[in-house]
Amino acid sequence: MALIEVEKLSKDFSILKRDPGLKGAIWSLVRRRYETVHAVSDVSFEIQRGELVGYIGPNGAGKSTTIKMLTGILIPTSGHLRVCDFVPYRERRHYTRNIGVVFGQRTQLWWDIPVIESFNLLQKVYKVSDNDYRRRLDEFKELLNLDEILDVPVRKLSLGQRMRCDLVASMLHNPQVLFLDEPSIGLDVVGKLRIREFLQRINRETGVTMILTTHDLREIEELCNRLIIVDHGRILYDGGIGGLRTKYAFDRHIIFQLSESHPSDGWQNDLDFNGSVRWETPDPLKVKASFRKESVNPAAVISSVMKHLSVHDITIEEPEIEQIIGMIYSQGKVKQ
Amino acid sequence: MFESIKLHVTLGALYLSKFLKTRLEYKADLMLGLVTGLLFQCITLVFIDVLFARQSLTIGGWNRGHVLFIYGFSIFPLNLFFAFFPNLYNVGSKYIIEGNFDRILLRPLNSLFQILMEEVDIESLIGLIIGGAIMYYASAELELVWSLWHMPVFCLMAISGMLIYGGVFTTVASFSFWWPDRIGLMAPLFNMMAFGKYPITIFNRFLQFILMWLIPFAFVAFFPATLFMGVESFYTHALAVPVVACVSMLVGMSAWTLGVRHYESTGS
């Protein structure tokens, strides 16, 4: 059985409609008009134990709403939801012992007290035994370099330091699932890298299941083995990153830089791969071959071009994951 | 159930000690708070003294000693309430509109408990000294004799009074889950609290009904005070005070639970 089961999950919000200006404000006191917004509609997926899933979509796509339903903060309008054998919102207090949550936008630690005191308090809140607590804290301390910041109140920490502390706080009770909502937002390159390594490591070592929302697609690429793309509250894609690449890899390009200009015509005829390669010559010293990854062997393209033309440099281009996601967002669907 | 209560009590003590520690870090701030608190209390004392400058003054059959005693007692539940429930005022703004309530819901603890524990106004407790002084003075005037059994009853009554306020304000704070931007109900209720400081019999019937059955502020100070003043006609009411406290908290907590179910979080 899957660790997380989501079936036809929907969440509607009713938003008070107000006409602009003072007149509108006064009118709204008397006559209230509500508008229903479908933040999440008919979302279904399953996640198995130990998976590391990226949950992405443009702003306002319904990611956070979904995460909030999964973590028991919001009650779904309709649909079925089960995580770690709990219905999150119904058995909130038992359920939350089994999960860890990190919001990049907002700390979960107590603002005014030193980090270590926050951790000690959490130990009591989650009833972690002294032994487990000490062992985990020691390990995390080393992994995330926390030694100098443990005695500092949270409000005095930099964003990167705070984020590391939040990560530790979410893992102290050894949760089965870790929800990360934009954990790297606003961090510098080093900070991002450190967090990425930490997540990879604890996923490997503790087998904790992770769901990660982010706008940093590099992060998704390096961390996740599965990607769920949502927009307008619906799932656009659910599958591996490799699969997405294959779908969009139509244009894998090989660009040949020539040492002397190519013959004006006819040279392509010998290089006919049954029409599955598209040839372009942007300038006399450049030839560009575009083709689908699965139908043409790139090595064959290269070797046949080398036979006919004098090549002095080759670049292979694959569409960046950013471009692919950008295309999906703007088209509102995934290519079939 | 028992396990859960035990956990909450232990954590309550822990939260409180952590909170005190942070307050002690800002010693100057704390001292200033205590001094202004004391000054504020002295001002109300002067006000009361002006009111009762004439020895012979009576209101509705209650003499100066009675009124002072009730007033003195009322300071206990009121300031305990101000000390331990100040965060109820922030439920709409800080927790619901700003979305901090998300964080509360992610912890395996009662949500109301967490909010109450996140802010404690220790300075309010300084007022208890003034309350005690007024009561000491008033009991001398009424020639009351205090005995040992009064102490536990006194504590029970003061805490019950705090819980009556707590329950009523929790109910109102729960409305923020539906209308987070309206704290309009809080202000009139704060004013209503003043009625609790006087003998209920001086008000008209309508107000008496409200103060006993709807917003039971009469049980906060007046009825308990009659018990210590030996006004036997109100003993049954005085004994009902802990019951009223329980009912008030139950109503508050039920409204809270309903409200939490209605919580819609914020955009991001």
C-alpha cells in the first residue's frame, strides 16, 4: 500500500468579492457576493515509501494548498486523502507526530529563544527519547555545521542558518514523511548545495519520504526521481524527469563548426536519416542537426557529417529542464 | 486522555520557563513594564478613593467596605486573565491573517494551548499586590475574620474567575476564524468587564440577566466576594462559580474547535 494516497482531491475557496473604492467597501457590508475559486481540482496520485518527489508549478498553481491538505492544515472540499494511514485533518495531533514540515517562507522555531532550547522543547513535544535525540542532534550538527549557531536566538540567524535549523527541527522526531515547501527560497548557491546534500543523505539513510515544492528546477533535477507538475489546480505531468526529457527531446541539437564553408547544395542528400534529422545552416561555417533522441543515434550523425565536411568543433545541446517546464506552463499541458 | 493532559501540563511549565528566561534577558524592559503596571494600578486606586471619599457612601445597600472588597477581589481574576490570555487578542491578526496558525496546526498539541503559551504578560501579576492591599484594607473596615480554609477557596475562586473571562474571550476570538479582520466585538466586551467589579444588584434587571446567564461576569468577582464577606443570600451563586468557569471554558473550546475546522490559511 502506498504511503500517501490522494484521490480526486479538491479544494475550493470562497472569496469575498468587493467592488473597488469606499462605495464598494460599504456595499460589501450589506450585500456579500462570494466567488468560488478552485485552488485544487481532482488531483490524484500515490507516493511510495522512500520516494523523493518534486511537486512543481507556477505561482498560484495550487501547490501550497495541496501541501497544506497533506499536512492536515486545510480540510479538503472533496476527495480522499490518506498519509501514513491517517486522514491528516481528522487525526491531526496523532498524525503530526509522523511528519516533518519545512516552510521556506516562515520559520517553525520560537523566535526569541536560542536554537538549542527550541530543539530541547521539540524533543519534549514529540516525546523523543534522550538517546535518540542526542544521537540525531549530533549527526545533524555535524552534517549541517551547526556548532556555532546553537546558542543564538533564532531571530539573529541569517536566512541560510535559520533554514538549516528548521531542517533539523523537522527531522528530530524521525518522521516518516518530510514536506518541504520551497526550502531553498532566497538562499545563495552554497546554502542551496548544503541543503540539497543534507536532504539526499537523510533520504538515503533514514528512508524518509520527501515531497518538495520549489521553483529551482536544478534542485528537482538533482534530488528527485519523480516529478509532479501542476497548474490551475490540476496535474499536468506525473512521472520521471527522464520521461519528460524524452517527450521534449525532439530537439536535441548537434552544432558543427566548420573549418571551411560547406558546399552550397546537395551535401545533405547523403546524410538522409529517413527524414528524421532536420538540417539547418545558419551561416556558411555552421551546420545544425536536430533530431529526436530515441529515433536517431547521435554518434551516427556525427560520423557521417565528419565524412562529408571538415569539422573543427562540435557542440551537443539538449533542451534545459527549465525550457521544458517553461513550455509546459505556457501551453498548459504536456505534449503527448 | 490522561496522557495528553500530562503532556500539556509538563509542556506548559516548560514553555513558561523558557518564556521567563527570554523576558529576563531584557531586564530593563521587564522592570519598566512592572513599574508602569504598578503606576497604572495606583491611578485606579486613586480613582476609587475619590469615589468613596465619604465614609457614609452606600450604593444599593452596599457600603464602602463591600464595594472596595469586591473591587479588590476583582483585580485577581482580571489580572490573572491579562497575564495568561493576552494572546487571544492577536488570534485574528497575528495568527489567522498572517498565517502563523499553520505552524500551530503542525504541532501535535492542542492549538489553543499553544497560542496561549506563546505570550504571557507577567507584568500584569504586579496588580495582585494592589488587589491584596485593597482587600486587606476593606476587610479591616468590614471587620472580616480570615481563616486558613479561606486560602484554597480564594485561589479556586480567583482561577475560576480567570477561566470565565478566558472562556468568554476564547469564544469571541474564535469568531476570527470566520471574520479575521473584525475585532470589533472585543472592545465592547472589554468594557463589559468593568461591570464585574460592582455588586450586581445595583444594575437593572436586563443587565443582571445578561451578566448572569449570557456573559457571566457577575460570577467573576461579585459572587465569590460575597462568600468571603459572609453575605449568605448569595452563597449558592458563589458555589456555582467553578461550574460556571467550566461551562464558560467548554463553550469557548467548542467554538474554537468549530473555528479551527473553518480555518482557510493564507495564499502561499
